[in-house]
Amino acid sequence: GAGVSQSPSNKVTEKGKDVELRCDPISGHTALYWYRQSLGQGLEFLIYFQGNSAPDKSGLPSDRFSAERTGGSVSTLTIQRTQQEDSAVYLCASSVGQGRHEQYFGPGTRLTVT
Amino acid sequence: AQSVTQLGSHVSVSEGALVLLRCNYSSSVPPYLFWYVQYPNQGLQLLLKYTTGATLVKGINGFEAEFKKSETSFHLTKPSAHMSDAAEYFCAVTAPDKLVFGAGTILRVKS
């Protein structure tokens, strides 16, 4: 079946611009996660959704970052006024539930801020 | 708070040799542990997981890992390395509604 998909696969933007990253989870998966992967910081948790609610957004690095999920499916991660330190690969994952259930990852969006 | 330490940022083995990638965790509750593999320019793929029950867990591509509570370890092994195993490997622990990852180990397989 279809896996987790993310778009765009690559995004180059100028410093100060806003960007939106999209994630389509596996159908039926109620949990959705965003992580960021960068050279200096490794894999970092950003935010977690259960349905359309975000019980844990503790990993969002600043108020320039926000995310939403609609219809218990698609999620959008928005970064406002991008900075060079936002350059990273943004990974989305989905799961049938939290905890012991494995997370299935998408291919990621590579964001480059110039 | 949960954390993961992967010993060795780079491991190099010869084709056909044993692969051993080390992972130690810290968790205040019984952990759920995972190993993921990442090939260049791809997302993470699950190799295996430990939740409860049998402490020796078998995964895909001939990999296995053993959960040792007394040593707080979850090392990944494969008896015979193949060139296609070259990738980056991540150990992770649930915390509890997200994954906390180790820094990763890049495995190089020499012919």
C-alpha cells in the first residue's frame, strides 16, 4: 500500500520567506509526527498529532514554527520568516498509535534557506 | 527523561564479517526500543523493534538485536555483512509519545 508521502521533496527559499511543508500519512494512521534532521543536531522531534490535536508540540524550536492537521489526515508544517538555521531535512512519520507502535517515515523535505 | 547513546559514529567492516552496532538507552519506564536504517536521500526504514516479551528480536535483512535490561543495551547485530548494508543506523526509544533517537552510526562495508 501507499506509504507516507511528503511534498515538496526539495525546497530552496530566501531568508525571511515563509514555507509550507506537507505530509500525507498512511491511511488510517491516527498518529502523525514531525522530526527535523540536521548535521549538527541529529534527529529532533518537533510535534506530534493524535487525530487533529497536538498533545505534544514541545519540540517546535520557536514561534516561527507551527503545524496543523486536518481531517485526521494531511498535516502542514509552516515556518515563517525562515532563517538559515532552519535548513534541514524535515521528516514526517505516521503510526497506528503512540508508544509501542512503530512509526513509518516519509522520504523527507530538504529545506535550504539561502 | 529518555535518551539514547550510540557508541561509534562510524563503523567499518569487511563484507562477510560480523556487524555490531551499539546502543545504550536511559529510560525511567519500561522502554520500547527501535532500530531504523536510513539510506542516502531516503527516509527511515524500520529494521526491528522491542516492546515486550522475547528479548532477542529478529528484523529484516538478517539483522537482530537483544534487549538487555541489566545493561540498558539494545545492540544490533548481523552475522555476515553485505555491501547493501552500507547505510546510517539509528537506535530510538519511545518517550512515550515520540521517539528519541541516538546520533546514528554510519556503517561502511568494505569489499
